[in-house]
Amino acid sequence: VQLQASGGGLVQPGGSLRLSCVASGFTFDTYWMYWLRQAPGKGLERVSGIGIGGNSVYADSVKGRFFISRDNDKNTVYLQMERLSPDDTALYYCARDSQGFIRGQGTLVTVSS
């Protein structure tokens, strides 16, 4: 299993970013996919998940600001992040399970002015 996340970077408060994660090594369209994050000094937090048919779940902290989607033809899951705040600063991982046991290397998102 390989999960390659990208799209992180430095953004000002109120800005937006779109993360992508390309999956390989398993049958992508038979699994829920998740985004998790780990802020400095904190534990792993589940941000969002998306089912095979596109149904989605979100952490309360990101509802209405983050939007998860997937393209099964491209084996890719996305996380559109809007109205970012410094509290969203973290290493973002895509994962094949909700607890992040099977996850990629992560992409760093820094929200700062």
C-alpha cells in the first residue's frame, strides 16, 4: 500500500489549500479513505472520511470549511480546505483506515501571517 499526499504549504489565515493523495497497491474503490492530521505536540486527529459512494464525515472542527472528495478513476482523494486558521497547522495524512494505521508520509500545512 502506498499513499502519496501533496499540496501542503504556507498559507495566510483565511486562505485555502487543496490536498491530494494518490493511492496504489490496493483496490482503491473498495475502501473508505480518510484524512487525519497531527498538530505540533498533539495526537493524531481524524479530519474527514469518504465512502465508496461519496458519502462523507467530518470532524466538528472542520465542518463547513473542509470538503473531501475522491476520483476513483485516478485513485485519488482530495481535501479542499477553506477559511484556514492557525489552529489548522498540522501534518496532514491520508489513510486507508480511520485510525491512521495505514497512512502515507503526510504533507505539512502551515497557517500563519
